[in-house]
Amino acid sequence: MARQRLPVILAACVACLLGPVAAASACDNASTTPTRATIADARSATLCLINEARAKHGLGRLGSAGSLVRAASAHSRDMAVHDFFSHDSPGGSTPKDRIAGAGYLDGASSWAIGETIAWGSGGLATPASIVRSWLRSPGHRAILLDDRYDDAGIGIAIGAPGIAGGATFTGDFGERG
């Protein structure tokens, strides 16, 4: 019987509660608020910023996994469209359900997954602000800097629960054995 590691690390963050702080970065589009036309750029910037933080702590880079991007993107859209902010959807799906449904766990004999969520508006909806807020939160920081993870998927939706405008971010992280 295949042995599975089941630690699912979850954290949630409301980026709009944290003020912006200037930080130097080599990541393109890190300080640009996402729009429908720039979601792919914002997704790349978010992963780049996470990898910068990991490098500062001697950790390897996370690669972008299409299945995790699909799971994270669908969850961000679901939160923005259905006006909720939670790892578990009103319909009952969990991060594990979404990640498995996207195919990430197919064929894995062991695995570990984690998820971060955040939303912000205006200047607090930029990849730099979101990643900065995740790094300031102990639970989020633990996920971003977890050395087990090899893969990531960043999902961003335009719109945020309970406000006009803004952006909703989901980061799904994983390791498969």
C-alpha cells in the first residue's frame, strides 16, 4: 500500500490589512496591480518573489506546476465570484480535493501540499504586497519557506471578497514522491 504524507499546511491572509513597504526586487511586474490583461505577468512575479525569499534562506527554487496553477486559479476565481475567503469552498472542496482534482497527486506514492490565500485592493493587491504579507505571517512564511516543496502554482483572480475591485491570490505548493 502506498504511504502518503498527509500534512496539509494551510494559512489565510488579508493583505489589505498590511501597509506597503518598499523592497528591492529583480522580479518584473512585482509592483503592478494585476488586471485581466496582466494576470500571467502577476502570477510570474509572485512566484519570482517567493523564489527570491527562498533563495535568501538557502532554499531551492520552486518550479511552476500546471496542475497546481489550475487548482490555485480556480480557487481564486471561486472566492472572487462567490464572495467568500476560505481554504474550504462553500461547496465543501478542500485544498487537497482541488489539487488532486487538477491531477497533481496522480501516481504519487507520497506527497505534501500547502496553500496560502490573500486578497488586496489598490497598491495592496500587487504581487510584492501579497508576498510581503505572506512572509510577515508565521503560518504563511512556514509554507513559503518549507523545504519539502518543489512545485508551486499561483492563481490570481480580479475581484476580492466583499469589495469592489482588488485581486484574490491563491498559492498552492507541493512535493510528490
